[in-house]
Amino acid sequence: MTEIQTHTATGKGAALSELAALRIDLHGQVCLQGDAGYDEARTIWNAMVDRLPDIVVRCAETSDIVRAVRFANEHELAIAVRGGGHNIAGNAVGDGGLLIDLSPMKSARVDATVGRAWVGPGATLGDVDKATQAYGLAVPTGINSTTGIAGLTLGGGFGWLTRPFGMTIDNLLSAEVVTAKGELVRASATENEDLFWAIRGGGGNFGIVSSFEFQLHPVGPEVFSGLIVHPFAQAGELLREYRRVAIEGPDELTIWAVMRKAPPLPFIPGEWHGREVLIFAACYAGSMEDGEKAATPLRQLGKPIADVLGPHPFTGWQAAFDPLLTPGARNYWKTHDFATLDDGAIDAITEGVARLPGPECEVFIAQVGGAMSRVRPDATAYPVRNAHFVMNVHTRWRDAAQDSASIAWAREVFKATEPFATGAGYVNFVPADEPERIEKIYGPNYQRLREVKRRWDPENRFRLNQNIAPLN
Ligand SMILES: Cc1cc2nc3c(=O)[nH]c(=O)nc-3n(C[C@H](O)[C@H](O)[C@H](O)COP(=O)(O)OP(=O)(O)OC[C@H]3O[C@@H](n4cnc5c(N)ncnc54)[C@H](O)[C@@H]3O)c2cc1C
């Protein structure tokens, strides 16, 4: 009997006849190395990750996920699960084993009369926005439209609408989940409540979500939003003012600070291209008039190089950063949560930005809080409700020869800012080399997560993620 060799220590291999049977059972595709679709499925956003699964199942329907999990169990194949493929740690793909690729499952169905959306696990944030904005509605998600809704939701999810409407998980009403045994269950406030609690922040540890049901909110079609660009030389002083303006602003207003070399955008004067700048990116979820009023204190800061705040289509604003975040570059991230932005943190960040290792590297400070902070830390698996700012040191480069210098810079900025951070962090921004941080990040919820993991995945079949080991 000819077998497909597996690289994983436990894999038993699958006979070609068994793969043929799998192919017949599926709506989607089975791909081996060399087949059309194989490279597309295994290639993810972060080019640092280049792994070769033994078998790829490209799912078209929920039944494909069920069949793929059972197949992996029968053949003792390690399981990797891919949504949008954006996770910095690269957990969407493994070497060897079975890759369950959900990216073809992009459906997003809206019922505007009840303000709800049902979204497939391969949808990107852009897919969700397009479907919901047709009705003037939105789910609070993240700021880059090519990110996968699945991984983002399972880790928490925050962006321009988090302060007014909560995190993505705070708007999750129910989910369909394929369990480690290959059974389909529903999780909600009234069904499998422990599972529903755990998937709201606990990542892909508990099962494979095949469908998400979200609460929608009226947003757009235009939002008052845009960028204000300042010389980096003023960053120390301006960030101190930003801290005040951001905290005093209404929940509808969200302001992020980004420090990087200026990209050659048409509204930034040519002499600034390639020089360090501080950019305030802001969005107001409400009327244009109220947005204009709320943004006035921000607009009065310093002497900007450019100010392009104004009405923009919400879907366009959600994709505004896409050109700077395209897939295919080498990337490494370091993240901290801050309850307040101390002077010491501002000094450490600006000192780091003065030494940017490349033209695509940046530090951003995302403003969170608002509705997100009014949810109890134990209401969902995501416990870090006291953070008001999330920092991401994002180093990004093209040439592998720059790996060590780029990574070293991110680690230095992370270390210098550590004394001012909460000690927790956002699991979706954590790179692959910090497994010891996971327990700290989940803090008071960690033991409960391990108990839920024991119930739903006692053998840790779903372990290619920011892993939470089942309680013994
Ligand atoms: C450019 C960029 C911008 C970002 N901006 C934001 C932002 O504004 N806000 C924010 O909150 N986050 C942001 N993120 C982080 C993002 O939330 C995470 O990277 C998230 O994991 C991406 O989800 P994905 O489905 O694309 O990732 P994948 O890499 O496909 O999956 C991530 C993890 O989830 C698991 N998984 C995926 N789908 C499922 C499923 N259906 N069931 C069970 N497990 C599953 C995978 O196995 C993997 O462990 C950004 C990331 C990038 C690269």
C-alpha cells in the first residue's frame, strides 16, 4: 500500500486510497505538494514562515472541516488551521501534518432587520465590511482589511469601533464549532457556555469555528477620519499631549499614534518622504459635525506637516493602511499593554524610533478602552480590560540578512518600555518566541481556560496556536 509520508513524529501516514476517499467526500480540495492550491494555502502574511504541510484540505463547507478533523485523528496527523493567515507567530501552518485551510469559506450574510451577520471563517475584515456596509452596519474589527476575521475574533479583536462598541468578541453572539473529536456544536450564552466563554479570547485552542454570528451597529457609510502628520522631532512633547487628548475624548473618537519614516503619500510634502514622522490616525464613529468637534483638540496640537481629517467612506478607511501592510515581507512584532502612557514609556519609544532599522519599521500606539473596558475581566477569556493603549513594535524588512538586526531592535524597544507596561498583552500580537508569556497574558483566566481545554480538547489536538495546555 503506497503511503503519503508524514513529517510529524506521531503521524501514521495515509494511504493514497484513503486520500482518494477523502477527496470524494469533500466539497473542497485535497492538495499535496506540487498540486495547484498547495502553495497558496501554505503561504501566509509573514514571509518569515515557510512551512510544508503533508496534506492540505481546502474547505468549502463546514462538513469539510468535520471530515478533515476526523481524517487527521484517524491518521494521527498534527492539525494546523488557517483563517486569513495573518498571525505574526505563523501558527496557521505547520511542517508536516494536515493543514485545514478555511480561506475559501468567505461567506458573510447580513440580516439588517435584526442587525446581525453570519460570517464564514475564511472571510477577511474587508469581506465583512463590504457585506455589512451595504446596510450601513458594521462589526467592530481591526484596521487592516486583509486580516482574517477568524483569528482576529478568537484572540479578541480591536480597531476603530472598539471604544464605542466593544471588542470583536464583545459582539460575538454565537459560533458553530467543530470539536477535536470532529463533532459540530454551537456555542453561545445559552449553549456550551464554557466553550463560548473560552473562544472569546482563548484563540483556536478549543475547536475550529466554522461560523461566527455577530451583533451589528449603525456606522457610516462615511466616517470622520484621517491622518495628521507631524515632524518626529516634536514627538516627545506631542505624545504627552496626545495622552491627555485621547483620554479626555468621547468613546466615539479613537486616536492611534504611528511613528515611522514617512511613506511617499501624495498629501505629505516630498521633502518629508523617507524622514521620521509622528502620525495621528483618528476615526469618529458618529455624525460628521460631532466628529469635527471632537477632533478639534487633536488638530490644535503642534504644527502639522499635513492634516487630512475629513469624511471618508468607512470601507475605504478600514483599508487605508493596507498598502503599508501587504503580505510577503519579513516581519517580527513585540507588544505591550499600557494602562496609562507614562513619560518613561514615551521617552523609551521615541528613543527607539530615532533608531528605526529600516524604512518599513514602525511603532504604533493603539488607543483602546471605552466600551471595551466596561466588560468584566472574567466575562470572556480575554482578561486585559484595563489597558488604554496597546503598543506594537513592528519591524518589517525584505532581506533575510537583516533578520538579526531587525529583531534585535524590536526586542530592545520592548525591553526599554517593559517597566511601564501592565505585564499582560494582546495574544494576537505575540510572536512565536514568547510561549512563556501566555500564562501571564491570560492571568486570572488561565486556570479556567485550562479546565475548558481539558473538556473540549484533552489530547491537545489543537496545539498549533498560542497554546493553552489542558489541565491534567
Ligand atoms: C497587518 C496586520 C494588521 C493587524 N491589525 C489588527 C488590528 O487592527 N486589530 C486586531 O485586533 N488585530 C490585528 N492584527 C492581528 C490579527 O488579529 C491576528 O494576526 C489574527 O490572528 C489574524 O487572524 P487570521 O485568521 O488572519 O490568522 P491565521 O494566521 O489564519 O490564524 C491565527 C490563529 O488562529 C487559528 N485559527 C484561524 N482560524 C480559526 C478558526 N476558524 N477556528 C479555530 N482556530 C482558527 C490559527 O490556527 C492560528 O493559530 C493584525 C495583523 C496583521 C498581520
